[in-house]
Amino acid sequence: MSHSIIPASLAIKSMRDNGYKTAAHAIAELIDNSLQAKAKTVQLLCIDGYTVNTKRKLQQLEEIAILDDGIGMSPKILQESLQFGGSSHRDDPNGIGKFGMGLPNASISQCRRVDVWSWKNGKTYKTFLDVDLIESGDIESVPVPVEEEIPDKWLEASKASQSDSGTLIVWSKLDRVNWKTSKSIYTHSERLVGRMYRYFIQENKCQILFKSYLEKVSLSLSIEEVFKANDPLYLLKGTSLKALPVPFQNDCLFRIFEKPQEIEIDLGDGKSSVVTITYSFVDKECHSSIRSLPNIKTEVGGTEWGKHCADNIGISIVRAKRELELTKILTNGKPQERWWGVEVAFEPALDEFFGVTNNKQAAVNFEDIDLKKEAHLNGYEDDEIEFLKVFKHEDPYRWYMHKIVSEIKRNIKHLRKETPSDKRLIGDVNYAKNVPYSEQVSDVVITSRVDRGYKTKEEETVSTESKDDQIALLAKEFEFTSNLPKVEAKQKAANAIENNHKLKFLEGKLIGNAFFDVTSKAGITLVTINEDHEFYEFYTRLSQEHGELLKLLLSSWARCEGEASSRQQRDMQDIRGQWGRMLSDFFFDLKSEA
């Protein structure tokens, strides 16, 4: 009696937990196989059935299939294709396959049964894997392929006659697919598949189709779509991005930043391979054009174009023209990150260097290496310069990775300067040059919130005051609070009313412990900074940039207080006073020392 080191019934349970992020990522493995097999057309086919749940009939995904017109497989290769590690592409130095885990790994991560038909030279063969049969011990190896024709149902679903060669893979018993209908499969896979295979799609090397059916007595077509390229660098045309407005309809949303960098990696034994890094950033004129569209009542980030870019934030890691992942390790979490893109491209010769996982979902060695920490771990905590001298010799792969990431970080700094910030977004609103940045940003944000229905009590009430009355009321407040001369106060008030400003900062002596006060006059929020507060002296020493940032912080509080209910406003006023006292305690001793 033989005893396997790892019995198949136990191994299959462990292999099912192989780390595919979603069903779309698992499906991508099958598309990889089709492209490796030189397929010109790949069809993702989904069939829904009905299930009864609490006396209701609900649509539920029952089968998923991938059908291609590639070169097909012989019976021997077909059987090997369902063996873990049995890929015939393992020795292909340039292919997107080669790991030999894709088909079986991806399949059993989502379903309990996978059937595979493949045909060439006029004959069709079929074999399968069934988790239930493996767990019960009824089968311990991939069944020998047998001649069997493709079921008519799948030819009907594909709307095509059987090609001269190709492969059909069908998943059934879908116990681990995280989306329950064909529509949700398409919704979640559309941009991911389009991004992963953008170069294959854009270069017309392959067409990837999606078709969804509801199976009653016969198949009823629900969805039929062609996957479009999704380019996170926004340098390709004809992608899934909505067409740009006139006159940019034939242009790209982004522009290339300088020329792509090429960094050659020494692999030893006289071999090397190149990493190509491409940078892009939003075209400012196109961005401004979107912002000025008459139907746009939000910032560009809130438009369809901005939302599309927000889904593509990160560094795109591309292996053999197929994206592995979109990592965010070098981003800062701010919305403005959507307005630039970086792609790191390499060939399979660098798989070990990048640490490509066998499911092709990540490059685990792509990391921001902390040189100080690295020096410390290697015993050079007091001499980083000396450590750098030996780093390349002792750990060349990590040295090269540090070089790559350092270059990317350096260029990202430039990209951030080239891409729109809130300050640049409001630059085309024609404000007077003497209007502080914090007030300009506040005007834009408050206007956006009002347009979306978030209003203060004053904004909800239609004012019956004339413009002259509003100016007089506001001028009186400026004169009283900030001790401004009447003429200057009136000019300042007129400017605020005429330009429809939403928020103004004042400085004056306030009664009480609060560092700042919030009130509203003539429909304008007034934030007054207390000159008698312990913190005021430190506030006046801040740089202009830091002072404006602090004002933005106070602006957000003022707006929050203005939109609150009457009871919440009273509570917030009390908290302002309590916080002001605490702020005085923290800075009293420092002021004495100063």
C-alpha cells in the first residue's frame, strides 16, 4: 500500500485557499492561458439560473466559462494543464504564463468542478477536476482525456461556430465566487480586465468579450459587451474613459512626463534585463476645460473623468505587457494623486527580481527600502555612507530595487507639482490677487456643498435685503470687530458682496477664552481670530503657507458649525470655548518664555 507524502484529499483543501483577490483575478489567469495560446478572441461567458429564497425567485450565477480560438492542446498537454505545476509554458522566457499553477489554482479557488475541452486537428478531448471526488478519494490524479464534443449550449452562448482549434473551460459548483450574478461579475471585472490586458486590447492582439445569459428553457441573452482598454496612465485613446469634451475629443487626458526611464538590471552570467518606467500627468488645459463645462457643479474629481482616474490611483506594475497589480505604496492618500500615473514595466526574466507570485497578482519585492533600517540590520547603523558602498555588492537585487523606487519617488515629487491642487483649481475663478488662499478654497468648497444641498439656516432663507443693505451690515461688522476705518471697511464689504464670497477671516479682540469665533452676516461666514488669546502671538509667527493651512482648518470647523442644528451649534460653541482654554494652558508657559 502506497502512502502519499501529501494525500490529494488533504492537499486540495489547502490549495483552494491560494490567495486570489477576487473572481475577476482568477478569471484573468484563464485569459492569460488563452493569450499564451495565441488566441485572437476570448469570450467570458456567464449563465444565471434561478434560486428560491424566502419564497422569491432570484437570479444566481451558476456557470462561468472561458472560450478561446487559440492553438488548442493535445490530450497529453490537456491532462498536464490541470496538474499543479504542469504548464507547458514554464520554459517560455517571454510568455505571460510559465508558472504552471494558473488553470487548476484559479479554478478550484472559485468552484468545486472545472471541465476543460480542447480541440485541434479535427478532434476534441475533455478532462476535468472535481473537488468532491478528490476529497472522497475517488480520484487521485487528473483523469485521462476522452474524446467528447463541446456541449451545444456553449456554442450557442458564444454565438460562434467551433473554431479549427481552441479551448473551453467551464466552472460549475461555484461555491467561492464572491459575486452572485452575471451582472456583478461584469461590473466588477470590466475595469480590472481592461486594465490588466490594456496593451493586448489596444494593439488589437486580442478581443475579449463578455456575454451573460439567463437559462430558463433556453438561453436568453442579458449582457453582451466588449472589454475596452483601461489605461491608468491615460495615454491611450479609445479606452473605457468617457470621451473628452471639445476641443479635446481626439486627445488624451494625460500627457507623458519627460521620456520613459530605462534601468538595466544585471542578472549575472553576462545577462541583464531592462526595467522601463513611464510617467504621465493630467493635461492642465483639458482639466480646465472640464472644470468650465456649464453642467459641472463640482470639482473635476467629482466628474465621470475624475472618478475614473480615482479608480486608477497607484503605480502600475506590468509584466510582459500584462498588469500584475496597481499598488499604492508610494501614494499619499490625497485625491490629487489621481492626476498622475506611473508604470513600471519588465519582462519575465526579472520575475525573481520583482518577486512575482505564481498567481501573477503581485510583485512582492517592489518596496520602498528604508536605507537607515537596512544599514542598521546589516550592522552599519553609524555609517550609512559605508553601507551604501557595500550594499550593491552584498545584496544587488535590493540595491537595484532601491535605485528604481528612489527614481520613482523623485519623479513623483515633480509630478505632484505639475498636477492640479485645490489652489490651482480655483486659479481660473478670477479672484482678486489679495484674497487669501484659505478664503478662495473655502469659497469653492462651500459653493460645492450648497449646490449639493448642504446649506446653513441663512442659506436656506431667501434674503430680502438689498445689496447696499448687505454691504452696510457687513461693513459695520468689519469696522467693529477689526477696528477698520469706515472707508476701508465699506470697500472690503463691497468687494466680498460683489464677488459672492462665502467666508472671510477677521482679527480682533474677543471676550472669553475662545481662540476664534464664528458668526454669519449678509450670508457670509465670518471667522474672527482672537488677538487676546495666548496662541495669537505664535499664530502671527507662522509662515504664510502654514498660516493659510491653519485657517483652512478653522474654515472647516466654521462650516461644520454653520450646517449643524441649533442644539449642535450651542454644543460646538461650548467646545470652542473649552478648547480655547485648553489651548491657552498649553501655550501660556511658552509665551512667558518668549
